[in-house]
Amino acid sequence: MNKIQILVIGRDADILQTVVRLVNKNEQWNATGTSEDEAAIELFHRHPYDLVLLGGGVENDSELKLRRIFTLQNPKIKIIQHWGGGSGLLENEIRSALENNEGGNFNIVDNPFN
């Protein structure tokens, strides 16, 4: 069985490391983490991710850019935001997104004239 591939993006290195570790505790999931937008874009282009998890420290402009790039490349990608709250909440957020995309991906048109 293939593992669910999850890209985790967060600004705080310690929190990012903790989130990746918590995600990887689930035998069915494999998380890769980065704190840089360009690294996240490069990883997304090179690897087939099933889910993108955005940390609370990701700025609004970065979030808009990343969502736009990721959904242009893969319109079915699931993107969720994780604000913290412990491993139980994190696991529930991921399971919910994988099951029905609730609270997950949405397309944003930040400039309708482009």
C-alpha cells in the first residue's frame, strides 16, 4: 500500500519539525516539511503529494501564491490550514481532508483581471 504523501509548510523550524514528526507517526502517511515557499514549490513539482498542510505562520500573500501554484498544477490537491492544537486535532484535520475535503482546498482568484 502506498503512503499518503503530505507536504507541510511552516515558518517556525521547531514547530515544523514537530508537525512532520507527528504526521509521520501514522504508518499510512509520509510528511515532508519546509519553511520556504520556493522549496515548497520545488518539492511540489518534483513529487506527487496528496495533501498540503499550511502552518499558521504562513503569511497571507504566501498562502495565496502557494494555493494558486499548487492548484494550477494539480486542481484536485487538498490544501488545509493547521493552526495548532495538538496531535489529535492534527490527525482529525488530515483525516477529514482526505475523506471529504471538508475545510480544505479552495481556488482563489486574487486578481480577476489577470
